[in-house]
Amino acid sequence: MGFFSSEKKKQTYKLVKDGKAVYIGSTSDPYRRNSEHSRSNKNYDYMEVTSGRVSKSEAERREARNLGSYRSATGNRPKYNKTNNGKFRW
């Protein structure tokens, strides 16, 4: 990865309901992703972007760390997260 890397930058975010995170994720386009969540059956008040634009790998590390912190604090993952680390296995 050089200085002029074409890697898409991503940001981490959380969906919040009644002051509590109900989803933690990362995206290259928060506006689009918020629209997608709004059209789904997720019940939340707002999306909060929790990082600046970083590399995809850094965003994934932060997402996993944020999910781990949430799990440590509550004993569970956020309501709408399906994995403990943000990664799906296909």
C-alpha cells in the first residue's frame, strides 16, 4: 500500500436506541448505510459515526474492538449484530 493507495476508506459507526448501541459496524458510505438500515426492520433513533475515515483493515479492527468492548460491558453483543467480531463467514 503506497502513498497514493486506491483502497477505499471506511468509518465505524453505531446505531443507537434510547441511548444504547443496538448495532456496531463499519462502512465506506455512512449516508447510504444509514438509509439501508432505515429501510430494514432495525428500530433505532440515530446513527453515530464513531471514527474518521481510515483504511478498511483499520476500520475492521476498530469495529471488532468496539464489539468486544460492548460485549465486555454488557455480556452480549448489540441487539442487531449477528457476529461477535463484525466478520461474516460465507
